[in-house]
Amino acid sequence: MGTEQVGKAGWAAYFDQLSKVLKGVQAEVRISSLKLGSQVEVEWQRLNGISYDKKNDILVIMLTALEHIIHNPKLAYADNEEGQLRGIEITDADGVKCLVQFRPPIRHGAVGKLDIVDETGKGTFPASDPPSWVGR
């Protein structure tokens, strides 16, 4: 399956659903940017949850001994391989990337199908499919 982008409008629900199936999962958190290079922030600690706060536009990764906060996240990608979620990558407004790898990988069915389409267009229609009425 490979890497899929997770639509920002669905982040809160996606990460809430993901957090519900994290029992026994450990995570390694890596930060990388041109300024910092690539650094391991946390090596294999129990992952308690991941949460997105739309109002404050922050994503919080909660581990046993650390709470990593990403301000103004812009992109999120899920690494799915052979029916398993192996990790996620979040990029903030400054281009800093945070890679969270899972051990063991999470079964794809436990998280549900990713909605990679941004839901902000819900209730609208594509230009190629106008409404049945035409104002004349």
C-alpha cells in the first residue's frame, strides 16, 4: 500500500481512533530538518496516544516520559505496508518533520480505512457535476 496522506480535516477523528488501539505499542520519535539534521528524540517508549487539537492547531504525541507537541502541523502521512501501520510522519509549517515509528506495527483493520481525501469539501460538488437546478 505504501505511504498515504491523511486529510487534515479528519485528523482529530483519525488520531482518536488510532489512540484507542495503542495498547502494548511502543514508539520511536525522530525529528528531522535542514537546521537540526536527523535526531532521535525518544527511543522505544510506550505510546499512550496521539491527539490533534483543531482549535489551537497542535498535534500532541503522548509517550510514557515525554509529550511531544507539534505546533501548526501542515501534513500527515501514514506508512502502511502489508496491512500494517508502521508509522506516521507529521510536517509542521517550518518544514520540520516528526516521524513516529510503531513497534509492533498496528494491524490496518484496527485503525480502519484511512480517509485520505480532505473532508472540507463535504457538502459541495465538483465543477464537473453541477446541481440539477440552473438559475436563469
